[in-house]
Amino acid sequence: MSWVIKAFSSSIGKKLVMAITGLALCGFLAAHLGGNLLLYVGAEQYNHYAEALHSQKLLLPIAEVGLLLLFVMHLVTAVRTTLENRAARPIGYEMRQSKLPPGPFLKPASSVMYGTGIVVLLFLLLHLSDFKFELRNPAVESETPFAKAQILLRDPLTAIVYIIGSFALGYHVLHGVQSAFQTLGFNHPKYNSGVKTLSTLFALVVALGFSSFPLWAWAFHSK
Amino acid sequence: MMTAASPLLNGRCPTGPVADRWQKCKDELKLVSPNNKRKFEIIVVGTGLAGASAAASLSELGYNVKAFCFQDSPRRAHSIAAQGGINAAKNYQNDNDSVNRLFADTIKGGDFRSRESNVHRLAELSVNIIDQCVAQGVPFAREYGGLLSNRTFGGSLVSRTFYARGQTGQQLLLGAYSALMRQQHVGRLKVFPRREMLDVVVIDGVARGIVVRNLVTGQLETYAADAVLMCTGGYGTLYYLSTLAKGSNVTAAWRAYKRGALFANPCYTQIHPTCIPVHGEYQSKLTLMSESLRNDGRVWVPQKAGDTRSPDQIPDADRDYYLERRYPTYGNMVARDVASRAAKERCDAGFGVGAGGQSVYLDFSEAIRRDGEAAIRARYGNLFDMYQKITDENPYKNPMRIYPAVHYTMGGLWVDYHLQSTIPGLFVLGEANFSDHGANRLGASALMQGLADGYFIAPYTVSNHLATRKLEKVTTDHPEFERCLAETRSRTYKLLNINGKRTVDSFHRELGKLMWDYCGMSRSDKGLRSVIQKIRGLREEFWRNVRVPGSGNELNQNLEQAGRVADFLEFGELLALDALTRAESCGGHFREESQTKDNDTLRDDANFCHVAAWQYTADDRDPVRHIEPLEFNDVPLIQRSYK
Amino acid sequence: MSPTMSLTLKVWRQANPTSAGEFRTYKVHSISPDQSFLEMLDVLNEQLIINGEEPVAFDHDCREGICGMCSLMINGQAHGPERKTTTCQLHMRKFKDGDTIVIEPWRAKPFPVLRDLVVDRSAFDRIMTKGGYVTVNTGNAPDGNAILIPKENADKAFEAATCIGCGACVAACKNASAMLFVSAKVSQLALLPQGQPERTQRVQGMVAQMDSEGFGGCTNTNECEAACPVGISVENIARLNREYIRATVVGLT
């Protein structure tokens, strides 16, 4: 199996790791968002979904470990490639300007992946410590999942941080999705605009979808 | 005038029917056994089409090859700039083309000043070149059915030119370069980039090595070998403004000349008709646009001298399509020298257009009306873009303005049929030799010649040299290497220590202007005599008043250029002397004293149907002119006509 | 005659590969808008030589945009502000009187500076030796029309083959990645039937050499495509990736 290691440790191989794990994590994001949207259907449905999920004593840990693994691979490869990429230019430029046509944002998503990645990582840590490990507010342990979401998200500061995190995540996947297609070799003049539209839509759904929850909790369920 | 054949110039051309000569020659060439090949070292200087193809092919045979170039990579040699295409007598278009027709067109195009044997061989090999390049993955233009596409070029009535959009030279060179890179990987070839050849080392009368300057460290290095191939290109930058690369130079050839290689026909220079006109004092080079443009563009000037109306305001009746008028058969597709001279004649007569009146129109409006802008864009898009980038004018809307510029030099080191110079063991390939184009090269023939020499001729004839000559082992410790090294070193030292007031470029510019004015598209006895004196004066000033900053132990581009210009200042005189001695007009060499009543070239076959090759004697003595008579048995020696 | 310009140039000067470099500021006057950028530098150099200073070393040769020898990071952009243009074809009409222009060499670990603005790009040649060719000895070729090649493929191969090897893609990439350069050659030969026999080894060999030279990885920012003076498309990088995946799956090693 040395050829696998060889293949995935080359520059293109590492890109493939980023693309495959990234797309898989996007799949998780979609599922996670889908589940969370049940918040808007009603407390009963949401609680039911959460309980069903947590009752999976075998599958859930496997999924969690799998997710963790994907995430670690994505992260480690990102750090490694970033360090290598920086080493490829030991002396920087005095002046730098893009020759790309100007986009709608100050900096294109592709040029700030490492930055948005760090924000997403911090957001994720916060999110896990809030919802999974209940570190900031241990009292929520006894609440139903629906109430727990309400209580945790309605804090204005939390809401703001979560919204920022969601948009960073959206900006990250805006480049991530189309970049993954390119890395996997999917580039065809006929479909390129479709891929672009798909990743833009996905990024929008992720950013707006996830940031809607703290807004909802804050707006409608404040104490 | 001495007209007897010189014993020094034995062309070694086989006898018998012209079509059988190359086969006969090959049959007689000696071979080197496969296990002996690895014992031989071959040096190839220059990595353009001729050099790269020769180096790769010789290495494939099993020889150890060292390839040198002054650029940072062999891929950058100026062959890369050839745009239009490469000729081959494939007759894929079923227009009744044949090896014989390509042969006859090339002899005629060269105005009967090339060797029949060489030219026929070139025409024969043309078909193999295309096959070889296709096999290497050269992406030639193709038809929808997947077959190779062709177009027409000047001086021919058939479509035999293969092309890769406007970048044929680039694609062919990258093909040869890839073969070179493969041999480097195999390990029998090593490329030495950023090295400039400054001398050839001749031991016991045989070329056995070279002296080069490592352009990064400034160190002089010596390399020994059993054969030296010079593929160092042409000398058009003598004129300062030319379509050549800035680094192109005559130094390697000139050094070989000074070591005993004869220099043939230096006055045969080609002025290309379709270049972007000069537009300022500061200009460093001229840009050519492929003559394939003449397929669809019509050349004209106003009927009335000094007509300053903008071109779209001049109705057809007031235009003079002078090429179509004078040469109804070939029209805009006449040979290059004819088109260039006609442009100069019109401009000199006051009909020129643009600022200073030094250009003519090349008009695509009719083609755009006929075929649509999209079709013209597909054919010439990159050339139109290039024109627009440089001139800031839109050639789809206004006619292009063009003027001739120095482009190619048919003269070069004299070689026999084996491509060997008068120094045994020193082979000269491609534009650097003199052999195949006579007094004027046809379009799309330079690429053909460079690759024929490199892929298919030199590998056989160099093997013959190695097989037949008893070559003692020499190393760079040989005293002759030491001597050449010391001479090169002292020359460098001299250049660096003049410490005068003028820059190298200012001398080059002045020399170029002299050459263009007196030895350009038209030459006269009086002008040539005066320019020789002027060059001598300029050379004297150069060695007294040039300033070359920096040292010899570092990357010093000014020193590189100084050495090249110093050689041009000597070579320019030889060129003018050759032009003066050849008191006839032929091809690119136009002597005002020798013209027809229509201002076309008038050859003097009784006195000048020969190759003139110059032998160096000493710096303060005139060179000796030797003659190789030319015979024409297969293409009748007639006055060339494109009417 | 259009009016001339005066400019301030901030140029990287470095005596040799090991010495420390620095920016130095020069002024040039009477620059015509019709001059090319390199002709403007010629003027600067003539001025420096006359003043007893050392001229600025920069690589250049054909000056018609095809040899790939010229380089230069001009105001932070590879080959300057104009798209699909080499520095030698960039004209001063793209600048304004009084402008300050920062001129730097290509920056990448595999492109060490040799002097001033001259860098060593031989890493590209070394990548080529690892597969940028078709193994066909001289004299072995079948007739040029023996193998039909669809025009579409021939055209695409040609477009990839127009790469001039200047290194602008590396210079412009924030990761100093050579992926566009490598993809151009891999694509050209992958699109042609002549390239098929060595398809697997080619992509593996060239990518391995690219990595060992120390170029960075591709993060699909497309800066290379924007900086490429001949417009090589990142579509080629996708093809390179496909070729690499394919080679990994079907290759023997």
C-alpha cells in the first residue's frame, strides 16, 4: 500500500485529501443543517429527531469518529500544505496585486482559506463545548434538546459569535466546493458555471441557514 | 576578379542524377559501431532547431553530447519566434506538389545562388521532418477530419506549408527541446545553459573543443570533444534593429572564422517585407508578422504621392496595389526580397504612408468583407493582437502599416555537403551555415533547413567524421586550450579596462544605422566603399572609448554585449566587402548598378555564379576571397520572374 | 508625438545569489508611451552606465513575447498590469507621467535570484526531463497523416503547448506553485495519441520532480491563469489532476 501513501503525500495528493475530506464534511454540514431546520417545524419534531440520533449507540460513535477523522485529516493537511506553500517563497514581494478581475468581496474566498479555516475551527470548538460538552452552561444538561438550543443561542454575544462563525463557514465552502471539483479533475466548459452556481448556493444556504438559528433564538425566545 | 574554383572549397557533393545524390552519399558514409559510439564526445553550440535536433539525434545514436546555449534554457533559442510555418513536399493537398517542385522553387527563390545538391536533399528530407515532429507531439493545425492542414507561402504556387497557428517555430522548437530533455534524462546528453561560446579550439588542424564564458559566474570554461557542431544562428543583429532576439550574435561564427573556417556570402541578408514599422529612436527591435498575412492582406499605397487622407477615405481607384500590378501571377505572394524592395521603392518615390512616409498598407478589409471578421481572427488572431499591442491601432478597422526589416541571413560559415566547415571536425548547421538558401530564403524554409540539418544530415555525416578520422584523445589540459583561454581572457580584460565614455549600445546603434543605410536593401559601389571606412573609424573609436562597467567574474550582461558588438564591428566590414565585391544583384543582395529597367535584380551569371567564401588572414590584412562555382543542371539558370 | 513621461523606479538590486539585496530608487525622464517596458529599462541602464554605476541585470531575449525569457514583477503583478502580455510587450502607455513603479524579480524558492532581476528557472527544465516528451527516436516516425487527430483535440493540445515557460504562474501564485506550467505539458501530450504510451509515467515523474524542487501546492486561486502571458487555462490543472488520479489507480507504482 506504499503507493497510496506516496500518491497522497504528493502536492496533488494532498490536494485530493483536502478535496475529498472537504466534500465529505460538506455532506455532514448539509445533514446537520437539515436536522437543525426541524427547530422551525416544532419542538416535538426536533426533540424526536435528536433523541433518535442519540439513541444510535453503535452508529453514532462510528459517525463521530469518522467525522473527527475527516476533520483532523482536513486540518492537518491544511496546516501542512500551508506551511509548505509558505516555505516555497521564503522572500516575499514588496508589492502584490492580483491580476484577476475584481470580485464582489474585498478578498476572494480562495485567498483567505487559511484564515476562514481558523475561524471555523474556533467556532467549531466553541460549538462543541456548548452543545456536546456543555462546558459554558452545564445547567442545560437537564433540558430537552429544543430548550437547550433556545437557551444557548439566545445570549446576544453567543448569537453574534455564531453568526460570524456561520458566515466564515459559508465563505470557506464558497471556494471549497468549487475548488474540490477542480481538484478532482471536474472542469468542463459546459458545466463550470453550474459548479460555480452550486457552490455559491451551497455557501449561501450554509451561511444563512446556520446563522438563522441564533437569530431565531434571540429574536423569538429571549427571556 | 578571380573566378577559378578554390582548392580549399571542396564541396564533396556526390555526382550523378541530383535525386540520387543524397542516397549515394549516405551509402558511402562510414559508420561507427554501437559500442564505440559511447567513447565519442560531441559538442553542440546553440539549441535552436538545428542545435537541439542535432544534439538529441546524436545522443540517441549513443554519442555523449554536450549542448550549450547562452539563454537560461535551451527552449528559448530564437527559432521559437518563427511564426508562419514549415514547408514539406507532402502533396497532401493534391495540388501537384512534389520534391522536384519544392527543389525548383527553392533554387529559384534563392536566385540561383545555392547548391543544387544541397537543395534537392533539403526538399527530399522535408517530408520526414513533418513525420518526426508529429510523432513528437507537435500540435500542427488540423482539418476537421483529423488530417494535417496546409497553407500557401510566398514564392510558391502550391499549399505545402504546415503550421501551428502563428507559432510554428515555437512548437517545432519545443518538440526538439523535448527530445533534448529526454536525452538528458537518459544521461547521454548534458545541457549547459547560460554559456556563451567565445572560441573554438583547433588542434592539429581539427576542431577539438570550445571556450565558453559561464554567464552566471563569469568564469571561462573549456570543453574538449571529438567533433564540434555550431548551430549558432544568423547575424542579423548586426543591423541593431532586426527581428532577431537581442542576444543573437555572430561571435561564435566569427571566432571560428578567425580560427580558419571560411565565411561564405556574408552579404546575403534577408529583409522581411511584413514587419511593424520603426516608430522611435529608443526602439530596440523590430517585430515581424508572418508573411502568411499576405495570403489575405493586399499591399497598397496611394496613387498620388503625399496623399494624406486616412486609408478609408481613399477610394479603390486612388490606390496602387503595386505588387498585384507588377507581378500579376504571384501578386501579393511574391518572394520576400521582391516584396521588400518594392515597398522600399514606393516609399523612396514618395508614396509611403504613416509618419515619415516609411511604410505601406497591408489591407484586410476585402478579406474581412469576404470571409467575415471571425474567419480572419481565427487565421491571424495572434498577429493582429500583436500588431495592436505594439502600435495601439486596430488592424480589423484600419489597414496595417508595414515596412521591411532585417530578418534572416543566408550567408554563414562555408560548409561542404557534409555540413563540415573548412576546419575538419567543425560542423555548421542551420542559419549559421550558408548552404541552402542561396541569395534569398523562401518563407517557411528556415525551419525546414534547421531540422533537416539537425535530425537527418549531421547524425550521418558527423558519424562519418568520427569513423574516418584518426582522433587522438585530447583533454582540456592541452596547451592549445590554454592558449585559446588566455587569448579570450586578455580580450575580456581589454574590454573591461577601456573605461571610455560611450555605452556599448550606442556603438551598436550607430553601426546598425550605417549597415542599414549603406548595406541594407540597396547597395552601391560608392556607398559600400564609404561605409567600410566608416566602420573602421567606429571600430577604432570603440576600442578607445567604450565603457563596460562591472567585472569579468560575475553576471555581466554589458560585457556579454560588448564582446558581441566588438565582433560585429569587424564582421560588418567583411559583409560590406563581400557586398562590394559581388557587383551583381541577386536575391536579397541588390546592387543599384545591376538592375533591370523595372528595378528588379539583375544577376551577372557570367562573373558571379559562384559562392564567395572569405578566409581570415590577420587583423590588419584583408581577407582572401575564395570561390566555389555553382552549376545548374536540373533547374535551368534563368532570370527569376514572379510576373 | 505624444508627450513623454518621467517615472520613479524602485528596483531590486542584488549583486549575486548569496548577497543580500535591497531596493534602490532611480528616476527616468523623457520616456515615450510607445516604448516597451524593457526599452524603458534600457534607457535607465544607459543612464546608469554613463553615471558610472552598474546597470540593472534583467533577462530578455526575443522581445516579441514568445521566448519566455523576460520576467519581472511590476507593481506586484507578474509581467505588469496588462493581461496576456509579457513584459517585453508591455508598453509604457499603460503608465502615467509621475508614476512610481516597483520592479522585483520572480520570488520562489526554486527560482533563486542570480543577480538583480535575473532568476534561475532551470527547475522547469529539470521537470521537463522527467517526462515532458514523447519517446520517439529520430527516424522512427510513421507518416504524419497516419494517425488522425480530431481538430478539437489538436487545438486544445496546441493551446496547452503555447506555454512559454516564463514562470509568471509561479511568480503570481501565493504558494509559488508550478502546477499551471506542469499541467500545460501534461495536457498537451495527454490530448494527443502520441502521448498515450507514456501517459502514466509522465504525470507521476513530472509531479514528483515538481514537488522535489520545492514549488508550493495549488489552492485553485486562479492567479496563475490571470498572470499567464499566453492565457494557459486552469482547465489544464484539472486535467493534470485527472491524469494524476488515473495514474495512481492504474499505475504499477
